[in-house]
Amino acid sequence: MGLVSRIVEEAGIPTVYVGTGRDLTIQVLPPRSIFLNFPMGNPFGRPHDVQMQREILVHALNHALGAKEPGELLDLPYDWGERILTIMELQSGWAAQRPDPVTGKQPT
């Protein structure tokens, strides 16, 4: 989405990327972005938590107006409320295996 943000910005429309992958956001470096340490796919928080979603939206709009430098990334202090499991820890029908410690590749 960071690349799309740049194109939209070139048309004169300010954008703010709200993301849950800080490392990816830094690599793509959208014009303005907000990071929340939430599970992927939940950048505005838990479903039905309208108050938190509204607060995050207000932060994003304020960041659109107040960011001082291109590529500015704002970390918001919201807490998901419980430990976020990695794909290795999820209990589902499919589970990733630990990568090889030498090569870093997934076993086949």
C-alpha cells in the first residue's frame, strides 16, 4: 500500500498508511504512516471496538495534517490486550515448521 500511497500523493491527495508490520512499512516507506503492534489484518484494532477504531482514525487524520517530514512513521501506544501469537504458535489445521537454523529455509 505504500507504493499506492505515493501515486495518490502525486495527484495531490494526502495519505496515511495505517499498518501492523513495522519492518515492512519501513522498507516501503509510505509518505506518512502509523504503526500499531496488532495482529496482521487488524490495523484499527478488534472488531466492534468502535471507540478504539475512532481514536486510531483521529490519530491518522491528525498525522496527515501534522507530519513534519516525508516518510514520517508514528508509533501508537495501543495494546492488543493479549500476547500476539506467531505463525509458529498458532493451533490450526496447518502449522509452519521452524526454519533450518543454518539456511533459514523452511523444510520441504
